[in-house]
Amino acid sequence: MSVYQSSVYKKNEVWEWCNPDSKELFEKNCKKYSNNESLKYYKENPIEYSFNNYGFRTPDDFNEEDEGNVFLGCSDTMGVGHLLENTWPYKVNKKIGGKFWNLSQSGSGIQTAFRLLYGFKDYLKVKNIFHLAYFHPRFEFIHEDSVIKLANWHIDDKIQYDNEPTVIEYWENGEKKIIEINSFKEFYVNILSNTSHKNFLFKSYIYSLKSLANEMGCNYYYLRSKDVGEKDDTIQARDLMHSTIGQQNSIYKKFLESYR
């Protein structure tokens, strides 16, 4: 497996919890919101995070023979806090048929989507690509044989102009690691994460993904975060932070409207 196919999750494993949907948070919320109907729902319907032979949350092991549909995105596509059958990619794939190739990664951005599609373009037979693309300041850097992911929550709120090192977290095969970088905080906040750069990066990768899909001979559909809509009063994600089941259904319907 190449670094371009690398997942933050371990392959061929089943987890009861997946950060930030943690057991500790669930127990804390159950005490704080004892009458919450969503939490009661998950007590009766526990979530299982099952990762395939490449470490992706999808019931189908990747292979070179079967044709399927690729799904790209972050935690709302991977389904953090949700039963798999309540997620929009699962519903889309069930509706249109074919193998379910879900390449989404929690905490990731558009660079991750491109890296993974590029990494599997000559391995998976892909008919359609569905991409839920959020406008997040999340970046990836290829460091030797590892992928370092950098997101806004890895950086302290206050910029320090002294010689204190900045600690950056990253994940490799399901294990959290850290590196220390001096004088990087100001660069991240003022340059990497400024709106103009994020907008340029987003547009660049959208065009790159469209071009790659064209090279692969498949359809590419994408929605932005603004298409998700506001949270509603349907069942919430188990961590009470991610999209509701109603929002997942809305995304599913919007993708079907654009599907041809």
C-alpha cells in the first residue's frame, strides 16, 4: 500500500468508538442530557465502525475486479457518530447500485480527497465519484512514507512570537503521533488558513478532481458545506456534534438530484 492510499484508521478492525465520538464523551453527555432522545437511540442502537482491508469504513473490501462508486469527504461522509446505514454515502450507493468504495477520512480536507482518489485511480474500478467538500483549513503534507494532517484544532488560539515550538498532531495507521515545529504557528494562522489561500486551494483541487475523474472516465459530483443545511430536530449524531440524520438524508437527496 502506497502513502497515497494511506488511511488514518487500521485495516481489518472493528471499533465501538471513533474520535471524537468517544465513550467518555457519550457517558458525559448521557449524564448531562439524561432525557435526550438521540442518546437514548444510541443506547438501543450501538454504533460499529468496521474498517476494510485498506482501513476505510465501508463493508466492501477493495479489489480490482468489481465496479463501484467512490465517496470523498470528511467525518460527515465517513459517518462519525452514525450507524453506517444512516449515512448519505451508504444510501446513495444502495440506491444506484455497485460496490461501495468509501474513501472518506474524518478531520480531512480537499487535499486528502485528491490524494486518495489519485492513490486508487489505477486500482479501483470507479463509475461515479460523490464528494462532500467542506471549506476547511485542513492540510496534508507527505513526509517520507507518512501523511501528516494539519487541522485548525491542532493549533493554539494565541500566536506566540517567541522560540516556543508548535506541537502538531498527526495519525499514522490509527496511532497518534506528534512533531514539534518552531515558528510555524504564525505561518499557519496568517498564511495557510487565510480566506484567500483557502479559496484558491479549494478551487485548484476541485478542478484537479474533475480532471482526474475525466481521465478515469467517470462522473464527478460534489456538494459544498452550504448545501448541508441547518441542523434539524431529527436524531443527532452520537457525539451531538456532527450532522443529524435529517442532514444526512438531505445530502443524500441532493446528490440524487444531480445524478445522471
